[in-house]
Amino acid sequence: MLKPMLSLIESEIKKQSFGSQPKSLYEPIRYIMALGGKRMRPLLVTLAYSLYRNDVEKILKYAIAVEALHNFTLMHDDIMDKAPLRRGKVTVHEKWNVNTAILSGDVMLVKVYDMFLDLDKETLPLALSLFNKCITEVCEGQQWDMEFETTTKVTEARYLEMIKLKTAVLLGFSLELGALLAKAPEAERIALREFGTLIGIGFQLKDDLLDVYADKKKFGKQVGGDIIANKKTYLLIKAKEKARGQHKRELEFWLNAKKIQ
């Protein structure tokens, strides 16, 4: 079931031009959207919808809107993290420049709104309300993530709340949107959203682990990027909590080092 669904999603992505001129504004959008990835978020939209209906082709555009939203956050996130790689390829701000990446990301968000505008009048207000809540929470999570880089003490609870906002709520929204488009009962929409949020928390915890131990060729991002950026990941929080003696002294030394030789 997943392969045909992913094929439909990829085909729909290729149909989206997003815009034409100036080329330097729209080419970065097509570039990042074509880099691939797991397509988890549009897949969750379609899977939730298919629990109730079998005409998933009708809502593919809205599933792609969620993927465009996700890539908008990645484009800006890469700028903030000074990340050189995304999905094994050069990031947009490195391939073009920071200003272009900011503008291209901004117009991606506008295009996402455009993609939702032809929803029926009963669905559109709630869909946009849920969307706005989701993207606001993603921005809140990103801000907490950046602030944690210069915060000495970050608790496990605060970290989990941060990744819930930054990463997990978008997966929850993806499932809820699919259910909303299928006219599912409200209680089931909410249950799917909560399920997706829990998936997202687990996904981010695994991503933290991969950032340290993954094969660079398979990971697609800079291995050790979180360490370089002094990210307060679950691994670091637990390392600081459990380190003793020489291990603790070495950990504190490297956390306070201004330059890594």
C-alpha cells in the first residue's frame, strides 16, 4: 500500500511549479522539494484519509502542501544551524545564498496557503486554524531549540516539550488533516493527532541518536552537527546526568571549549 501511495505523492510533487520568475526565487523551492526524503508527512495525510475514503487522489494537493510546509521549515532551519547538507545534498543557503534561502522559504509558506484555498467552505476555516496553530508551535519549538544552545541547564521535560513543538506537532497535524479532509468524527481526528505527535517525538529521539552514530552516506546530514551546534539533545542531557569522575570532567571541558582542534 505504501509504495503506490508514495508514487502518487512523488507524481503530484512534480506537477507543482510553485512559480517561474525570478528564477532564482523559485528554483531553490523546486530544488529542495526534489531532494526526496521520506515524505512521511504527506504519507500520513493520505493514510489518515484512506482510513475513511478510497479516493485519495482528491486530496493529494493538500498532502503536498504539508510537505511544502515541512520543507519551508527545513530551509530556514538549515540557515539557523549553518547546516552544509540536507538529504546528502548542499543546502539551499549554501548553493545560493542566505538571503535567497530566506525569501524562497517565505514564498513557500505563501504557496502553502494558496494550495489550501480551494477547500470547501465548511472545511477551510478549521483546516487553516489547525494549520496556523501547528506552524506557530513549530516556530516556538525552533526558538526554544536555539535558546537551549546557550542555556546551561535543560531538563528532560523541557527538551521533550521542545521536540514535541519543533518536530512532532507537524506529524500530528498531518494525520489530523487527512481525517479532517475525510470528514472524520472530531474525536477520531483528535486521537489521530495525538498518535502522530507521539510518533514525532520518537522520530526526533531516533534522529538525535543518528546525528551522533549514523553513517554519513545514509544519514544525509552532517554527522555530529548537533554536537558542533551545542544542541541540548536527549543524549547530552542524559550524558550530563550520568557522567562521573574523569568522564564528567572531559564532558564539561568539551562543552565549554570555544574551539575544537
